[in-house]
Amino acid sequence: MKLLIMGPPGAGKGTQAKILAHKFNLVHLSTGDILRKEIDRNSEVGLKAQTYMNAGNLVPDEVLLEMMNSTLTELKDEGVILDGFPRTIPQADGLSKIFQSLNQDIDAIINIEVDKDVLIRRLVERAKNSGRADDTEEVIKNRQNVYLELTAPLIEFYHGNIINVDGDGSIDKVTERILKRIP
């Protein structure tokens, strides 16, 4: 099974990805995990990514896609859930090409939807509990705007194949909604 989970910051996609990975025996892949793995392996693409990260820059789409290609090729016989990737239309195009080259498809694309005010409240509360000083309401609102600008267009890109799930409520309730909708 190949799953993709998306949603704005604070929607609970990481939490739900972990639950689904455990339930369906999937490899949980997040962009951060893949970056760290490639850097730890001192792979050419990992070293390239580290150069951008050390300079405080975002890792370009082509570098992330190179890493994703390597990872998905390595895991081609295993089920995976992609968490936080793709984030842009070029990444989604590239991901489609990777799956085509592996003769595979994404079985389900789950989009967790939560009202913006609820998301901000969740993230502000999470910041208080985690002690992260950088998670101010202003920073959180900016992250929401970045999501809307760069990632929300993926909803249109995957139109017709996307499963929209209400992400408001308890973790168990959201999991229940997702499980009712995935094939």
C-alpha cells in the first residue's frame, strides 16, 4: 500500500501517519527523515542537501526528488506512507514520475482539513507545551500562509483522487474517519 497524507501545519498529519503506518505495517516517510538518512549515509545527494541546509536555505525540489527516488526505489516492495511530501506542484509531478518508473500507484491521498482558527489554537498550545519560543502566533500564521500558497494547490493537482477528511476532534475520531475512507 502506498499512501500520501497532507494537510496544513497542525492538522495532525504526522500523528495520523504514525498510526496508519503501525496499523498497515507501512514505512513512515517524512522529508526530514529522508534528509537525515541520506546525510548520515554521506550519499552524494545527502551532502548536496546538507550544503543548502547549513546555509539556512530550503533544499531545492530536484534534490528532494532525487532523495525520494532513491528511497522509494529502495523500498519499492514495501508499503509506505508519505508525510509532508510532496509540498509543491513540481514535487508532485516528480513523485508521479517516480511511481510511474516503479510501475506503482499511490493507493490513497488523504487530506486532513481543519479550520484555520483551530489550527492556530492547536499550534499555539503545542508551542506552550513544547517550550519552542519560535512558535509564536505570528510565525504560526505565516506558516499557514506559506502552506496555502505553496501546498494547497496540490489539492487541485490531485483532484478526483484525494480523500478529504475532517481533522477536527480527537485523534481517535480522526483516525476512524480516515479508516472509513481509505480503500
